[in-house]
Amino acid sequence: DGPVSNAAALDALIDRAVAEVGAAQGVPVGKPSAGGGGGGATVDAAALAEFTSHTGGTLDVLDNNAGILVDDGTKGVSGQSLETWRTTFDTNVFGLVETTQAFLPLLRRSGAGRIVNVSSRGGRTVSPVASAHYAATKAGLSALAEGLHVETIKKRLPIRITTLHPGYIETELSGSS
């Protein structure tokens, strides 16, 4: 049909592959609970990183691409519940911190690792599409990336940090489903 159908088909294929590999290797894999998370599968990052490490694997690229937008557009910034803010930060910021920390040893081992963070232009401004709490999380992701960049230089780690800031893309997140 269009970009949304293709994205949905790709998400379904990735979900199926992650579940099959996880089940075959004993890595915990599950779907997000109702009311939290996006459309993709969630993986216990620490368990997956540990499994990869024990099998002698490395990681060349970590693609941090997570984002949810949960809000009631009629309430404005001051009317959003604290739970809405927490849910958004849990996925968009803390989930990426957890994943990055879990996989950093494997990136170091690769000798030329790269972390690619997918942020949003919505992290630079608040708009009708990018509410304040979503924008705050994407701005936080940029700060996280800058902090990691400084750390890798200071510690002379062989890891490069890249952050992408795409504009509007038709996805389930943008309400195009």
C-alpha cells in the first residue's frame, strides 16, 4: 500500500526473526505490554549482550532506534500526567542508555564500533506533532550522544557516535497507521 504497510511488514519480519533467534538461543524475548512500548519486539539487552559475548561475538554497529509518543493532545504540556512523561522517558531515553551500556563491551572488542542514534528534529523544537515530553526525550538523546562522544575521545575508545535527526516520517508513531 505505501510506507506504512512496508514499515509494518518489516516490523513483523524483524519481530519474527528476533523471536526465532531468541527462542533458539535461550535469549529472553517478548512483546511490549499493553500501554507501553512501540510496535517492535523488546529484548533483554544485557542477556543478549552476554550471550553474544560468551559465543565470542562482537558488535560493529549498535542502532539505537526507539521512540514512542504517548499523550493526550488536548491537555497541553501542563496537563500531561507524570506517568506519560515517565513512560516516554523510559523508552526514548532510559531504554537506549540500558542498551548502550549493555553493548559497549562488544563495541570496544570490535576495534571500530559505531553507535547510531536515531533521534528526531522533534528534539529541537516543540510542535503539534512533537509534544514537549517527546521533544525533551529526543533532546536528551542528543545530550547522551554528545556525552558518549566525549567519553570515547577521553578514554580513546575505538567507537564513533552518530546521531540522525530525521524530519517527519510516516509511521505508526506519527499516527499514519
